[in-house]
Amino acid sequence: MNKILYLFAISTFSLLLCASSASAENCPFKSFSFEKKKASSDWSAKKTYVVSGNRTLGLFNNRNKRYPSQTVLTIKDIPKNSSITVKFDMLYIGSWDSEGKLADRFTITVGGGPEIMNITKFPCLLEDGDDTKPVNNTGFVKVGERDRAYWVTPLSFTVEPSVITNSELKLEFKGYLTGRKTEFWALDNVEIFIN
Ligand SMILES: [Ca+2]
Ligand SMILES: [Ca+2]
């Protein structure tokens, strides 16, 4: 079976699975796996990057002009009075710091308004602070000249209907990094569920 047919068969199969499941809860309203070079217009920053053979949305770094510092996801046509749940894989690339002078931060906000997530603890552990000796990392990815360790963490959050206006929601994903060349982030497998 050629690749396109195979992919078609898989997606048809998952559609059937969704249609036949007793509750619609398991079927995402929208999902993004970023398998093309550019993400869809739902995203403000569209560049993708291959990490261990898999395309992700990124890379991002707020201190390095070669990379965007944030991306905004616009979700339209949200049914009235519904909350939405967003699940995604967060890729922490490099030596993110949970404390000290070099501490980093990652936030998700509703279009200039309320903060949904404010992450200050990261899984990026290094033996003896040596970034060639990462602990429990998912893998390595080449960024520029260097192979950097990365850690994937599944994250999720729910947005209440009170902050959704005119059936539309803008979610801003942003990192506040101290490292210009040593710390990056990317997103993958974003799924949006209507509750
Ligand atoms: Ca992907
Ligand atoms: Ca840092």
C-alpha cells in the first residue's frame, strides 16, 4: 500500500472510531500534528521543526531573533456555553532552569487577558549541571551546531465559557527564557475538545 493510501486508510479508520464511539468526548474538535513545513492559519507562528523525525511547531526563543517568541492559536466556532479542553505535548529543549538567576517561565494566556498556565518547574535535569549529561530526557535534537537534550511533557488545560467571546478564543503560548542559544521550546499533538 503506498503511503498516501495508507494514511487515508488510517484517518478513515480513526474517523469511523470517532463516529461509532458512544460518547463524542474522545473525539477532538480539532487536532494539529504539524506534519507539513508550515502550520495552518489557525497559528500565528507557523514554522515547524523536525525533532527525532517528527515535525513540531517551533522552535521558539524570546531572546533570539532567528526564532519567534510566541504563537497564538485561534479557535473559532466554539458552541455557546461550552468549555474547551486543550491537550498538547510540550517540548522543553535544552537546559531550562526551575530556579535561580537563570530561571525560566512558560505561560498560556487568553488573548491579552487571563493567564491559564504559568509553568516555572521544568523536567530538564542535568548531571553536575553538564548539558551533555541530561537525566531522563526524551532524546536529542540538533539545534544549530549542537545536539541538545529535550524532554516531552503532556500538558492540558480547560477554558471556561466565560472567557470565550463571540464563539472565538485566542490562546497565546509564550516562553520567557534566559538562554539565547541554549533553551528552546516546541509544541506537538495539540488536540482541542469541546465539553
Ligand atoms: Ca508532529
Ligand atoms: Ca534559563
